[in-house]
Amino acid sequence: MLSLWHRGFLALALSTSLVAVAGTSRPAYAQDDEEDEDSGDDEGGGKDDEGGDEEEESDADQPPITAGGLFTMRTYPVREISRPLTMTEKIAQLRLGLGTDISAKGAFESFGVSLEAIYGMSDNFSIIGGLTSAYNFKQFGFYAGFEGALVYDMVDIRLALNVHRNAIPKYDIFCNPPATPNEVAVGGVCGNPGATQDNLPSGQFNAGGTKFSIDLGFPFRYAIKPEIAIIALQTLMSIDFNSVSKDFVQVVAVDSPMPGQPTTTTTVKGNGAKPDLNPSLGIATNPIPPLSIVIFAQLRIPDFDTSAGAFQVPVTARLEFSPNQKFDIGLEFTLLNVKPPEGQSPIDNRFISLFLQTRIGK
């Protein structure tokens, strides 16, 4: 059963989204040249000039002819920053991705696939859904929901039901420098007497517990220049419906470790039925219209627990090339945690994926 807090929060989010869908349309109005000429003939010269001034002021406040989502497939922007946050009415976008782990240990030993879709129900309201996976399906997520405009092409609300689980990395005690490649300490002893012992992910994974949640985000984009934009809050928080006993690994420092012995220990932790905090922030740029570069970071705090070791900061860089309005091809490179525990490097744990996007519709 959901707590009263959960129910109230969910009701508020749903109410906000309904208001957004009902009241955020920003249609553009094309000026009729014939009406301009007729009005000019009917009025006197002085009045004609005054009317012209008023029309210029009015036109200055009008959005561009393609604002309000009035794109078609022929006019859909190649430049990603110029695309609307919500998908244009009657246009669907499909995305297929293939990825692999390229971490320091276990590179190319696990893979994942994803298939995601967006459909524009109206110019300011989209249906979203998809299936993502990684680490040979030890990690997956299935989601479905909607995204609607609060302030068109600037702030949306995103709400999606998500069934997901995390992969739990296995840790081993690695010798550094190793006597043999990827040497693991046996019985606390390394082949090289002078080697240190580092507690690191081995590249192997176990499946965590399956969680049911509602993901809430307020996707935001502000264009500083036509080629540069700030993006934020694609995700904000997850409202959980259940708890699991295995969700992530917490790494803690060892008090007064023996010389040459591991300085950290690991514990598999659960995730309770409390909301998780997952805000994101990034920057997008289009140095040339067909080429898009996006870098964004996400803060992940299970159960809003800000204690040391209970959060991660993954950072993703995305390079995307759009040869035309219908197709995109891109590459995503993710550092899984740039704020790692002691003894690990921010670049040790990595994931890379290649994706293709296509749009179909009017």
C-alpha cells in the first residue's frame, strides 16, 4: 500500500500534468497578406501608418511560424537543439541501441540492448515507452508513460511507470602490480610480495531485486545561443512501490588496514520503499547543424540517503549525427561513477553504446 505522502505526491503530479496538457498550447498565426492590403485601402494614410506600427509590435510577440509544434517531417529540424521537447503531433520516433561494458576489468564480457519509442499525441503531449538492458540482462528497465509541456519547448513534466532492476557488481581483491594479468589475491597473498591489494569490481555481475516505481522528471532546456543549451531534470526522483534487499554495492573504508591489505570493504545494500533522488544536469551543443554533442551528469541517491558511499554520479557524453530529418546515428559513453570510493578511479567503470533513431509520420 502507498503511504499518504506517496498518494498525495502522485495526485499532485497527475493534476499538474493535466493542467499542462489542457493549457499550454502556443499556436502560431500566419499573417494574411490580402487582409493587410484591404485594411490599408480602407483606412486613411495616417491611420494606415499607426496600424502598421501596431501590427509590427504584435508580430514581434508572435512565435515563429513553426512554433507550437507546427513541424512536419519535411520541416523537422536537423539541429537537435532546435527540436521541440515533446514530439510533434502524429510523428513517432524509434530508437534501437546496442551497448557493452568496457570497464577496466571484464571489458566486452557483457552486453545490452534497448528499444525506445516516442509518439506525439498532440504538439505538446507525447507518449513514451521502452525497454533497456545491460550486463547480459542482469540489469533492465521497462517503462511507459507520458511527457507534456508546462511551458512549451522550455519545461515539461515527465511521468512514467518503471519496472526495473540493477546489476550488482562482484568485487575481487586484485594485486597491484600483478605477477600475472588480472591477478587476484589468494588467501590474502599476491605473487608479487610488494604488491598492494585493491578491492575492485571484477567485471562480473549478479541480478538485484526488481523494483516498481513511478519516475518523475521536469525536462528543461534553455538555449543560451542557437548552438548551446542548458538541459536539466530529465529525471528528478523515483517514487518506489516496494523494497528490495539487493540493489547496489556500498564501499566503505577499513579502519587501520594492515600494510598492503585492502583499504575498503563492500556490502550489498537494499533499497527501501522510499523515493530515490535522481536529478540530472547537462549541456548540449550543435557546432554544426547535423552534429550534436551532449554531456550530462546524474546524481543517484537511494532512499534520499545522503550518507557517504550511498550515492553515485554517472556522467554520459553523447555524440549524434543527423544526416536528415528522419535519421540519427550516435554513440554514448558513460562513466558509471565519477565520485568513486577510495581506491577506485573515476574512469575504471565504463559503458558504451551505439544507437540508431528514425522518425516516421506526417
